[in-house]
Amino acid sequence: MFLKLNIKTDKITNKAYSYYRLCESYRLGDKTRHRTIIDIGKQVQIDTPLARKQLADSIECLLKGSTPLFAIDGMIEKTALQIVEKIRSNQSKAASVATPSTPPVAIVDADYQTIDTNSIQHQSAREIGAEFLCKQAIAQLALHPFLKEKGWGDTQINTALIQLTSRAVYPASEHKTAQWIQLNSAVASLHNTDYDRITRHHLYDAAKNLYDIKDEVETYLSTKTSDLFSLQDKIILYDLTNTYFEGRKQNSTLAQFGRSKEKRSDCKLVVLALVINEDGFVKHSKLFNGNTADSTTLIGLIEQLQHSTFINTQLKPIVVIDAGISTEDNLQAIKNKGYDYLCVSRSKLKAYSLEQGEKITLHDNRNNPIEVKLIQKTDTADDQYLYVHSNKKELKEQSMKQRMDKHLEAALTSLKEGIHIKGRTKDCDKILQKIGRLKEKYASSAQYFSIELQRDKDAKATDIIWKANEKTKPESGVYFLRTSLTNIDEAAMWRIYGCLSEVEATFRQLKTDLNLRPIFHKKDKNTEAHLFLGVLAYSIVATIRYQLKAKGITHDWSNIVRIMNSQKLIESTMKTKENKTICTSICSQPTAMAFEIYNALGYKTMPLYRKKYVLPE
């Protein structure tokens, strides 16, 4: 260390004065550079070269904890103590405020070798960041000890965890997944398994083995996530989705034709039902035949709710369901089991009156304003209803209504013009049939039109006249929520209903990020194992994203995988001067964004330690 003298000029008095900085030197290549440690400012007592050297030596000794060789003037020693305290104070403030953007580089012992730089070859560069993230989430959930208690061997457990991690990071068929493990990913190394020992047959067996203990795994993960993150499962969401198959599935009892929510009614389907808590963790799953109606699935799962949720208490959560499931039989079954429910009313209420007071304005998940108000039904009813009016929904319904009116009037106009065109039908019965088909096709609009067919004395059609009738149209943009809860206000009722968006997010991640569709398996057992593996992989994803969202990181899963895949495991070889071959296996440092994710989760940042070995000539 040394004191650097700068001569500055006061802008007001125009007088020159001495300004000191404590610096240290360092070498950059073949040149020497200076780095400022702290600004000392004006110091009259160190205006000589000897005093500056003594002060610098004293500061260096105090920072290193050593004793100076020569006696130092008392004033200089006092100044050195003040400067050292200031340096340490600045360092402690910087350490407490700064958020690291890059991980610290591990310090290893120096190992100097003379190598031929032209001989350096990178044998492979495998993805390891996203795999290491999933491995630490699996360790957080303690899945390895759980499977060990089930009597599984280490090889069987490692293969299952490799399959689970692969489904989360690279969702594909078992055939493609095996190729990815062997050629592109370091997931096998993380679980102490050789790359070449994982084949698609091992992955098939691992998925079926996990499905064999489906109920135990789901109950364990439900309890573990609740304990790990102190979740209370006060709200339970239930919904269904379906996914389709590629192939005819002739011998399948599970795959059936039905109404596809993905507009793939040309393919056979299978229905997946999920019970999810408000934080997005799956509590229970069940598969149904593809032709199963949504409303018929709930009663059989009511018994599972107490086993899959709120394991440690006797309290029962609120069941939130959509309009497609909220039949009167289902609501009564929920009530008979002692649960409360909240759902969308299957029909718009007609006999009701708004209670006293003005409507309350709230905001949905996209910050759009909505008007809500508890209503009073004129007939006898135990349930409470919430009137909801959405401007966005009103605009959408009006746009749809206008489009349907336009299509109906265009069809009627074409039919009317045909009456006056030679060669077109004039038969009244046939024209009435066409009008009937139009009413059926555009039923939502036709009910507000009066359509009259005029004819001549020979019973031939001469004209078609239509006009909008005076029938009262229902209020646009309005729907109703229904609940068995009492003593609940509008804001709380709307907040509980808003949790249904978590189900939609879950299905979106399962189908898109985890590639749950389409299904290529031929056997029903493999199909069930495939879908359950996706649900288990989602549990890993939910564990990671729940913690990241708590720290303000809201990336979707595909974006997290992309960020983490920037960290690679690189295997290289190089020749030494003695003609020996040095082989190294090194993990690249995580990028700033990857390190931010590691840091937010409290996970380790380096998957594997540096490995090196030497091959003789």
C-alpha cells in the first residue's frame, strides 16, 4: 500500500492544496495498475514523503494484524487507526447492502503445467443447470428417503429420479428422453449413473414403478409440501381437463371419444381430474375414460379430499369448482360431507333483488374493474349469491351477439334473394325448413327476431320479412357466484373464486411446459404411468416456482429451464510438454440470471466438483 498525492485547486479561493488517496498496486499482464482503497483527503501532518510512507505501512499492518518493525509517531498512528476503522465500516456496509449478481469463484490450489494450446479439445458440453435445480428440489422434498422406505434399491431410485427430472426439464417420449440423457444432459452424472446405462426400457419401468405407489406418493407429497411451506389448504380447487391420443387405441378401455377441450374430437381422449390447493400444489389426481362427463366425476372424489388435504387437522377446506361441475347433486354431496363450496351458478338468476347499498368495485387478476354485490333471492334458498358484472365480459358478449345477428341476417337475406332468382326453390315447406335450420344454428340471436314468410295464392313463397322483437334481452356481462358460506363479504367471496385461475395455470403447465399431450402409448398402464409422471414432475416445478414467486421472480417454467440451461458440464483434454494427456471435467459458472435463481432458492450453485486426471504417454 502507498499514499498517492494529488494537487488540487480550490475553485472559490483559487488556492492549491494536497489531496491524498490510499492505493495499492496490482499487475495486469505485463503492466502495473493502481487501485484506490479509500480517499483520505487533506492531511497536514503527512505532508512529507517519510510521513506518508509511515502512515501507509501502519495502515497495512493494522489491516493484516501484524506489528510494524519501526516505531511510529503517535499522531500518525492515531490517523492510521481512524482510516482503518473507516475502511472496515465501508466494507461491512457494502457486504450488507450489495446483492451478488455472480457467484463467488472457488479458490483452488495452483497447478501449473506446460501444455500445447493447439491440443485443447472439448470432448462434450452437457446441460446441467436445470437438472441440478430439479435435483435440489427433489432433495428438498426428500423423495430419495421416501422411496428407500418403500424398499427400493439405489439403482431403482436413481433411475426413477432421473426419469422424473427428465420429464420436468425435457418432456418427451421415453425413446427421445433416453437419447437426450445419453447425448445432451448430465442428469445421469448427478445421480451417480453412467450415461449409457439408461435406456428407454429403464424409463418405462421407472414410470410404472412410480405409478404402482401412486396413492402413497401423492399423500406423502401433499403432507410434505404443506409442512415444508406451512400451507393450510384452506381452499381446495377441483377441475378437469382432457388430452388426446395419436393412434386408434382399438383395445383401450381408457381412451374413448368425447368432447375435447382442445378441439380434437377426432381423437380418442382421456380425462384427468386434479385436486389442487390455492398455492398450486397437486393434492390428488385421478384418470377417467374420455367420454366421462365433468359433472359425474366429483362424487367419487369427495372421499379422497380428507385424505389428500389437511392431513394434520380436522378442519375441512372450501371446495371451489366451475359451473360445469356444480350440479345440484354434486353440491348436495359436498354439503353432506361437511364441506363448504363456492362455484359459478349454472344459470343466470331471474328472481332476485340487490341488497341495500351501492355495488362494490373490485379488480380481477388483470386489473380490470368489476362490480359485485351480494343479492337476495326472492325464493327460499340457503346459499348466498354474488352478482358480478364485468365490463370486459359485457363487451365480449355484445360483440358475439352482433356477429351472430349479422350472420343470421346475411343468411336470411341470401334466402330472400333466392326467392326472386330463377331456378331457386320457391316451395314454402323447403324454405321453412331452411329458416328452422337457421334458427337452430343461430339460436342465441334468433330468439330476438320475428321471421315471417309471405306467399301468393298458389302457395309459392314471395318474400321473407324479419324484424327485431320486443323481447327483453338479459343484462350482458353478468354472472353469479354461489356459496354455502355464511358471514362472508363480497371481497372475500371474489378472492376465493379468483383462485380458480391457479387450476388453469396448472393445466397450462402440464400440457405445454411438461408436454402432457399428445399421448403415444398403446397400453392403458403405460398411459396412466405417463400422465402420473407428468403430475409428479409438476410437483417439482411447483416447489421451485412457489419459492421463486415469494422472492418476486415470476418466470414461467420454460423460461427458467432456458436460463438454467446456460450452465454446462464441459469435459476437455489437452497435451502437456511431457506428452501426457490431462483430462478435466468442469462446470461452467452460472450466469447472473441463473445465479439469481439459485440465490433466491437458497440452493448450491456448482453441481459437480472439478475433476482432473492424467493419462501417461
